[in-house]
Amino acid sequence: MMLGVALVGCGAIGTVIAKAIDRGEAGSARLVVVYDRVPERARRLAESLRTRPLVAESFDEVIGRSDVSVVVEAASQEAVREYAERVLRAGKDLVVMSVGALLDGGLLERLLSVAEEMGVRIYVPSGAAVGLDGVKAAALGGLVSVTLTTTKPPRSLKGAPYIEQRGIDLERIDRPTVIYEGPAEEAVRLFPANINVVAALSLAGLGPERTRVRIVVDPGADRIVHEVRAVGSFGELVAVARNIPHPDNPRTSYLAALSAVGLLKRLSERLVVGT
């Protein structure tokens, strides 16, 4: 089954997704159109591919394509707020990479209502964490607690609102230091480009208010580490991912982009593995 894909956001994550589709690594997914608020970035990406997609001049051009069945957002939380409902009302499925936006006020409830009305789906990839399938299953039998501990090198947190507001000098941190601890719903606002993974985790399990987050800055780290710990009537789950930061965007992990590619592959296959 051919899957027509539109890509919104042609930065580091979008580039990984586009090139993987172009190499045939996303099953029968085909990249039809790309869009970015910086048109030159979209053109550069399109020109780097063997099978060149259309470069949309406007977002209306993206959702107006009859050969697009799924739109992949790889831009920002703001892009989700601006474009998600329009995607769904156009009768397209939506893949959300900037998942933190879905914890913002009543946005998710509104989008789910529109998706139900239009008969389309919203997909959230696992992102850079592992263990989400287990957490989803455990939630059906009674979860007591879910905690994500994220350890990052200082450069991966540069520019985060929390860092700027608190005046934290990342370069002066000389040992592993916990700089934040709190609920997921707060964390995604304070670290909008750094901790989207906990939004997916919270949606899989206890929700944004009860899912806890610890963020550790480690000047000696060369990986982004996500440790998921869940406790419930099933027992205890501990899953650790030690991710390589994306070379073009150290705030995110390479695995996050690959998880979207894996999702697109699953959507076009007959055999579905995992919860």
C-alpha cells in the first residue's frame, strides 16, 4: 500500500525522515511534498533527494494535495498548535514529533474531537525513549509511578527557556547535576525542544500530571540518556536508551527521528509488531 507523506519542518529531524523515506527505509511510504517556513531549507532538502518531492510555497498547498494521506510534523510545538487541526480537517492523518504541544491546555482534547469527526488518526512516535510499549500495557493493569530521568551534555540544553530564565551557566557545571525535577506537563513548557519524549511517555501511561521528570546535566556525557522507570501491579520496568545527539541539532537524539521512520514503515506494512 503506497503511503503518500507530507513533511512539515525540514531541519535536522525532518532531514533524517526525508532521506530515510528516499532510501526506501520507511516501507512503501513516498515523500510527496515538503514545507518549511524557511523556503530555502525546504528546497535544499528536496534537491538532496533522489526522488524529489514538491516544495510547497504555503501550508494550504500541503493539505490540498489529494495524494497525501499523512502529514509528519517535524518543526516545533508552535507548528503543532498552528497546523495540527488544519491537517485533521483536511482528512489527513497526523504524525506529531513535537509531542509536548499535546500537553498544552485543551489542545489534545480538541484535536481528538476533530480526528473523531473526520475519521482520521493522530500518531505519536516513541521518540528517543524505549519501553513505551511496556508502559502502555502496564497502564491497563494499574500503574503506580512512572519517572523519566534524562541526562544530557550541557550543549544539548543550551537555549532552553528554563536555563535562560534561571540564568544557569551550563559551562560552569563541572559534575553531574540535577537541574530540574517536576511533572511532565511543566517540563515540556520549560524545555520545549529538549524533553518531548516525556510527553509521549505520559500519554502512554499515567498522564502529564503524574509522570515525573528529572533532568541531569553531565559535562562528561557524550550521549543523551533516557531512563524510564515504571512501577505497578505488574512489577517494575526499567528501560535505558543511550542516544547519540543528532550532529546538526544536539538538543535531540538521532533515535527520535528514526522512531518516526519506523512508524511510517509500520503504517504501510501488514505485520504489526509491538503493543
